Amino acid sequence: MKIPVDSPNFEYWNVSSVTSGQPSLVGVDKNDTEFLFQIAKKCFLDFIPRDWERAHIHMFSPSDKMLDRIVMRYTNVTPAKNFSSNFYRVANTMATVKYVIAFSLRKAIKAILKTRSLVGAFDVRFNSVLEAIDKNLSKPESKRNYIAIGGGCQLIKSFVGIMRQKQVSYNLGTEFDVVIGGGGWDGYKAQLKYEPIDKGQFVESIINQF
């Protein structure tokens, strides 16, 4: 899945999530991007046989477009896209995609004035997920949407922790799934560092709250 930059088929550079501190750059063409899309589709959608076309998914991540912009912090090469965004684009095949992490102009201005960077310039909209679930449950059962959450395991763990603190829980049965990908169980994900996550406890907490 490597192609010379001077190839007429060259599309863009795939940039890694920089967990090691050094970004890796891989040139890709249309065949590569379609291959990555199909891998993601099989892993995240085909593996779980659901009616994904009516699914409303809440992604615990910045949008794929925002991820592509973030990689410009690590490299000056262009055109470039975040490797992870290849997989998140699969979510665009669903009925609705909501990204829980959003850029905040107010926080961005504050961060630039304080640190001369965009660190901390994002809102994590956990409450929007709870509001969407409550709204869906208020509908007649025949008109309810299929709900899923996906993205990074650390943010989903934090979200479940907030639910536990607020004493919020649901019984969504087979009309709900959690789609996890991209690792992060060892406490390292991209530029984030946190306590390692026990998979068994993580699954148990999901079952208890949903």
C-alpha cells in the first residue's frame, strides 16, 4: 500500500496518529483508499449484522475532516489525511453521524492567548448523546432509531463513568451497539496518555449502563 509521490495515481499522504511521537507517512492511491474503506466496513459493519442504514451513531472522536486538519500539526507535507479518518468515513454510510468532539471557537481563542496553541480548543459533548437516547426512547417503538456509539475506548469509558455518576442507565437490548476500534487499551492513543483499560471491566460497564 505504498505509491511514489511522483506517480500519476498518487492521491495523498496517509499520516499515522503519532503515538510514538514521530508520524509515519504513506502515499496512497484510489485503490488503497477503497481497500481501507472496505476493511473498515467489514470490521465495523459487516461483522455486526445490523440495519446500519437506519443507524444513528455518535462518534467519540473529532469528525474525519477535523482529523485530517489535526495531522498538519505533525507534518508539512501536502496533501495529507489522518490514517484513522479512512475508517471513520464508514460512518457516513449510516442515517446520521454525530461527532461528540467538536471545535470550539471560544476555547480556541482562549487556548491561543494562553498557550499559543489549539490544545484544549475542543468541546466533548457527552450530554448530547444522553439527550439523543432519551429523545429516541420517547418515540413509539416502531419509529425508534437504531443507536450506536463508536470511537476511542478512553472517551467512551469516561462517558460511561459520567453516566454512572449521574445514575443514568438504559435497557436498549439489541437496538444498541458499541463499536470500538483503533486500540488504546494499553493507555496510549495518539497523543493521549491515561491509565490502561481492562477490557473485561470495560465490557461489564457497558452492559450495566446500556
